[in-house]
Amino acid sequence: MTADPTQTLLLYFIMPVWFLAGFADYLCHRATDIARTTGPKESLLHLVMFGEIAIPLLMCLFLEINALVFAVMIIAFLAHEATALWDVSYAIDKRYVSPFEQHVHSFLEMIPLMAGSFVAVLHWPQFIALFGFGSEAPRFAIEWKSEPLPLRYIFAVLGAALLLELLPYLEELWRGLRATKAEAARRRMAG
């Protein structure tokens, strides 16, 4: 564990809470029979949001944090927020979105902002350099971390992303596609 309390909170508190919130969201979707209500379209939106967050997360895990990484983080955050708004706007008329699920969504929207803020505090000179402030010039090079995160941590994060986020949302998409196909077959048989 690192001696920096900001990094410790980011790595060992914020990240696990983020993954647990994502899995809780998946469970909320399952409880409202997303496969038959909003179907594959909403599941695809969830996978888009996963990708919007995965890119800056992978950059933070493996690359030196510089102005380029911050620019990608900011763009990804804004894209994620726009997709989240699209997702809820689509779902709200087609399935029940409980107060609990709405609360989970608030975590999923604010945790990336919080995580990005912690990364900014840890790499302040490059964060403000992106906006033309400070004494450092903004760096936009793609460079591997000079001091990599522990392999055990990287495997834990990638494993959690796979098991708690990507696989559940792929399963959700698969169920939606199967339900859509079954409904189309039922209509053909009835008509």
C-alpha cells in the first residue's frame, strides 16, 4: 500500500466502491427484466458507458499521467455523462427505475468525477498545465509509467472490471437479444 493517503483512498476505496456500484446497477437492471423491457438497446448503451470509462482507466493504470491523460479523462467523463442521460431518458418510459437504482446511478456518475479529481490532486502540475497554468509545459506523450502500479493491483482492477462490469453487461445484452429474437418468433407464429 502506498504512503500517500490520496492515492490510497483512490486505489483501495474509490475503485472498489465504483465496481460495486456498477454491479449493483446490473442487479437493478436484472430485477426490472431489462431483457424484455428496454432490451438490447439499453444494454448497448451500458457497454458504451463501460468503454467510455475503460479507456481513461486503462490509461491511468499503465501510462504516465500527463496533460494527454487528463484531456482523455475529461472528454470521456463528458461523453459518459451524455450517454448516461441518453440511457435514463430511454429507459424511464419503458421500465421501472427505482429510487435505489437512481441512487446507484448517482454513484456511477460522481465516482468518475471524484476519481479524476484525486488523480488531478496527485498530478497537479500536469492537470493545470492542460489549461495553460503553472510552471510545467503540458505533456502529450504516451509513456509507460516509470513507477508501475503493483501487478497484483492491476490484475485485481482488471479482474474486477471483467467480472463485475463487462461480463454482466455482456450477459445482459445476450439476454436482451435472446428475448428480442423470441418475441419476433412469437409474433411470426401469431401473425
